[in-house]
Amino acid sequence: PEPFELATDDPAGPVLTVPESAGGGSVRITLSGEHSGGLNIVEAAKQEMANFEAMQDGESFGQTKLMAPIGLSYMLRGRYDSGGTPTEELRAMVAHPWGNRLLTVSYVYPLGDDTRERGEQLMALLGEIEALPEPGSDPGGEE
């Protein structure tokens, strides 16, 4: 969805960009491997908040638990210094519905006064991801 554009379709996870005219930034979508002992999304969210705080001038602003059609989700927000540039990041972490894995959508952008708008953009992107068919299913509805 707007304002995102596909930059690379990397096997490690696609990267989307936001044009400078729309404020700049990038999104990386990653899917963890199978968690053999079970996925604890609450602990994963706590670890990501600690990771924000461990960064140069890092600060975590907590988490918000969401129930989305794709599954249990946590939205995290943090700020840090990225090579001398004040940066903000929103991360949506989702307990993946097709397995015991963690889907993470990280939206990194220059620090500004547009956090609410960026959050809405990330939620719209999650809505697009939710609409993707399960692997192996027929998106046309034919069996």
C-alpha cells in the first residue's frame, strides 16, 4: 500500500522503502525459524524492547498488545541514534498463524512528529500481509 515501494525481494525478507517525498524510511519483513520449544511472543517483545535500549542513545516506549486477524500481535516503538541520525522504529511482532514462528515487520524512519501517521501506515501494511493466502492454498479458490 501507499507510500511503500518494493526495494528488494530478498529471501531473508522483503525490504520496502518510503520515498523521501513521503518522509523516507524503510520496512523489513522477516519470519523466524520454527520455535521448537514453543513461541513466547511476550518474551520476544520484551527482548526487542531491551534491544532498543541497548542501541546508541536508545530508548524504548513500550509495547501494545493487539488482536489482529493474522494473530496475536505486539506493536513496539523505540528511538536510537543511527550513524548520527536520530531514528525512530516501529516493530509489529506477530505470532505467525501457519506455524510456531514469529513474523516481524520493522519500520525505520527519521525521527519526526509523524509517529501516529507512521503507525497507521504500518497497520495498513499489516492488513495487506493478513490478506495473503496460506502457502499451498489456491488464492483463486479452485481446488
